[in-house]
Amino acid sequence: MRLAAYAGAAVLMLSTSACGTRTAGSPPGVGGPGAEKLGFERYADRVQWPGSKDEDYVAPGEGLQLLARQGNCVRGIGTYANGYGYVPVNWSGNADCTRLTLHPDPADSPKDESGVPNSMRHGAPGGGVPAQAVVDWGDGSQFFISSVVRIRERDGLVRQLADLKLPWALKESDTSDRGTVSSAVRSGSRLLIGGSETVSGATGPFLYASDDRGATVHRVTLPTETVSGSRTPVGPMAADGREVIALGSYSSNAFTNEATGTLVVWRSSDSGAQWTRAIVKGLPTGTRMRGAFRVAGRWFAVGDISGAPTKPDVPVLLTSTDGATWTKADTTAMGAGGVVAATVDAQGHPIMVGSLRVPGKSPQTQAQYCGAVWIGDGTPTGWQRGELGCHPQPPAAVTTLANGTVVIAGNSDLWLRH
């Protein structure tokens, strides 16, 4: 995940998502009250498929990934399977936000590669504004951040700004060095961008800051492990005024002799100029963090705990009043499934979306994803769950519009709560 929260709540960002798996004898995570009991209405097959007519499969994590609010609807951001790979695309919403259509549609711009060997073909180009994170600036402009920073002005004009100069951005490059943005937030007048980079085989965090609305960026030093080797990348971030937190993207025991994992949380009280580091101990190794937000004076860090191969994934929820000391909440009552996205509604209630992967009965049978939405009351344990149904494509993103509408979307379906 990677989305913004609105209505006076802290800004939140989400990192790339994954889903839990249902196994025999495990909590089903389905069959409870439907999401309509929480005010959501489903619009089936209203998201245009992110693939060419010959592509009936889109890999997990591809397709629609983010929702950026745009007027009374959203701009969907993600990737499109063109038969040769995945290219960036956007979706536009209709007037009542009950349909998302590829805009531009790669199928409308076929590329003549009849004279090109198959091994050198690239397929239809993508379109729109690529992004791994989106930040609303509060004045009608939006920042779309990938390996470069782009701004969409109030009049719709998109301009390219700073280049993050991440380790090689082209997947086709010969080097194994890589850099990926996972989240971004605004704190005061500063834009903060976090993510992961791999250089010479070692993976670690990065954090960039911009004090001139994305025109230039500078690197910010984070306190990290002193041991050589891989370090935890920056995952979700959240900001509330000058207070900022940045979560490690996963828990690990790579630097300890303990059986359980530790999660790093970086905290700043001056809009990201200076940082301190806290450690959350006792988490299962591989716990993945998906989002962060602040409501009712409390920080929330959410994600999932992998139960593979014998149990389903379950939500993980950490809370803190100061960003330094964290408590793991009991999520048993929330049921099974991994959290993939979150937002805060107009009333200040946190909303999380997740899904439970149900494998097919045979290798030839397509897996199903049983989606769920949780609405909280601002306390660690006050969550209501609504089922979104089981479908081949899971919910992937959620956001809250300026008019208060909550939008949930995946590669196939839309859900709205007005």
C-alpha cells in the first residue's frame, strides 16, 4: 500500500500488499455480516481489466494498486499486462464514481511490431502518471512519486520535478541494484519519500526530503543497524503536524539471536529533520507492515502476520501514543486475512481493507480472494468487520474523498460508502 487520509486526520501511506491464505481447518474469515451492513455498496465488474484481450491473468500486486482522489471520484494508478510485461496505467472515474475506465487505454494505441523479433517486442505502451505513492498537498495539487517526483497542478497539468536517482530504475538493466519508493507524506512544508534500495547485494532504507515542493530532494540519514548486511527498508509512513513516523517494512531477526522478529520504527518531531529509532520486539519474523495513521491521539501501525504454510495470515495492529513505545493489540476478533490498505473516513474512523486467499481445488483451478473491510472506533480493539465476498480479484486500495465517500477498488469490483 500508499494512500492519504483526510478530514483532519494524520496523513497515511501504504506499501505493497499481499493476502492471507485460507487452509483446511483454519478460521474461514468469511460468512459473517456483509459489508452492506457497514454502508458499502458493491459495483461488480466496474473496474476495467488491467490487461490486453489475450491476458486473462494479472499477477498479485499488479493491476490497480493506488487510489488518488480526484474531484468527486478517484484516479486509479497501477500497471497493465500488455502480453510482454507490465506497463504503468491510470484509471479515470465517471461522474458518480461507479466505474473506473483505463485512461488512456493501451489497447487504443497498438504498437506495430510485426517486423520485430518476438524476443525484442515490448507490446502496447502504458499511459497516465506512474506512481508508487501519492500525496495531496491540500491546495488542489497532488504529488505522484516513483523514481521521479511529478506534480499534478489544480488545472490538471502534470509536470516532472526532481529525479530521486534511485539505483537503476530500469528493470532491463544489467545491474542487480534496485530502488523502490514505498511511501510518501507531507509534514508542514516538507515532502518526505521513503523506500528500499539494494546496492551491491545489500538492501536497506532510504529517505528523501524536499523543502521546495518537489523541485529538489536531499537525502536524510536514518539511524540504522551498525551490523553489515541487509537492513530493514522504509515501509509505511504517517504524519500529524510536525510529528512523523516511518515503519520498517517487515520484522526480522537478522541482527538478533532471538527466535522472534523485531520491527524498527523511526520517529521525528521536526518534520523529518532529525530522527530517533524505536524497536518493537516479539513479532513473528516476516510480519509485513502495510499502513500507518493517527486517530484519536494514537498512532496505528497495521499489516499482516504470515501463517504460511499451515495457517491463514492474520492482521497485525500496533498502537502508540508517542511513537516510541508500541503495544501489539489482540486481533483475534478481527478474523483471518491480511490487511492490504487503509484510510481514515470523514468522521475520523479508521477503515482497513484486506483479503484471504483461498487456493483452488487443483493447480488448474483459479484461487479466490475473500475480501473484508474493518471499521474502527479509534481504540485498539474496537473494530467491526464486513465481508466483501469471494472473487478471483481481491480489493487492493481504499481512500476517502473530500465529500466523505469511501472508495474501495481492485482489478474488478468497486465498493462505495456515501
